[in-house]
Amino acid sequence: MTDDIKSEIKFRSDVTVELVKHAAGDADVLFAARVSTQGERSLDSVESDTTGADGLIRFLMRERHGSPFEHSVMTFYVQAPIFVWREHMRHRVASYNEESGRYRVLEPLFYVPAPERNLVQIGKAGAYDFIPGSEEQYAITVDAIQTSCRQAYEQYQRMLDAGVAREVARAVLPVNIYSSAYVTMNARALMNFLSLRMRSDDSHFPSYPQREIEMVAERYEDEWARLMPITHASFVANGRVAP
């Protein structure tokens, strides 16, 4: 591999999650819910504030009347390793548009675990736990990942330089290469995602997500809690169960 190729390759241990647009607020839950009992008079609630809304939102959350939470929409720009996307896209309650390795040359940006990422898996299927690795295990992990990524990207460029189509050349790239996408979902869908992809002592149904997708979930939750604080607080108080 040439020095130019080596200098281009980058490794990182985080994810990018940016809220790019939204139509989301606690008030959106109110007018959607009130149409059930008020019909056309609920139109008066479309621009209302959330004064006194806590009780209604808590009721909807507790009784699992979920559809009013579907009227808030958020779009995020997310950059994460491909192995995270394969888990993320199992959530078919979101809309996705991802960058394509058929149409552009993929950037040499690869994920490598941070030192604080637990490396050792113990237990059996359905009851796994993860504990920190030794310094030696971490050094082996980083070296193995970086070596394989450099070799893979060298072969990728080799094929591209020979005129091989991008959609064929990408076959040599590992799943820790970063990809980006826009993700659009409503508040109810986001609660479903968080209930499964966040580990929390407050959850009625404990979840044990892979750490890398949990990093995405943490960023989602931060943004959503800011946009819809009453709904978020009700979700937490209800044991993080999606309505």
C-alpha cells in the first residue's frame, strides 16, 4: 500500500447523529388525541401550548393509546458503521435513505472500539454480559481491525483504478466502514427504538443492546427529550414501554 492510501484512512470510535428537521412537540400529541372526543373542535388545539398537558399525556402513555404520538416527526442525519445500520434497519417503523456504494466511492473511514468499550463476552445465548478486556486484548483488537481495513481499502482502490464498477469493488470492504443516512421517524416509533436499543435500570423490560447502536440511541434520546420533554418524561415514568 502506498503512503498516500495510508494517510487517507481514518479511524474513529463514535457516531454522528444530527437532528436536521422536525415537526415535533408535546402539543402535537394533544390535538391528535382530542379529536377522539372533540371532533372538529380539536382544530382549536393545533396551535395550543402544553399548559396542563401532563395529565393527558401520562394517561395516553399509561393506557398505551399510541396513535397520538405518531403525529410528531423527526429527521436525523446519522453516520455509523455498516454493522450498526444492519441492526438499525430492522426497525421498519422508520424511513431511510442511505448513501450508496454503487454510485460513489466510499470514504476510507472505519470504526475501531474505544478503550472503554467492553471486549469480553461471558454467559450463554439470551444471558450475555460484557466485561472489559485486558490491555493486551485491546491492543490485539485495534491492530487486527486497522490492519484488515488498510488491506481491504487498498484492494478496493486497486479494483477502482483498474476500472471495476463501484458496486463490485465494494465487496471487499468490511462492515465497520462508515455509512450515512437520513432517518425519519415519529415519536411512537422512536420510543419503540429506545425501548430496545437502550439499556436502562428504569426499564420494565430490560434490553441488552450492542454498545455501538446504543450510542446512536443515546443521541436520539437527547434530541427527542429536548423537543418533547413532557412525552419523554412520561415514557421514562412508564418504564420506557412504547405505547
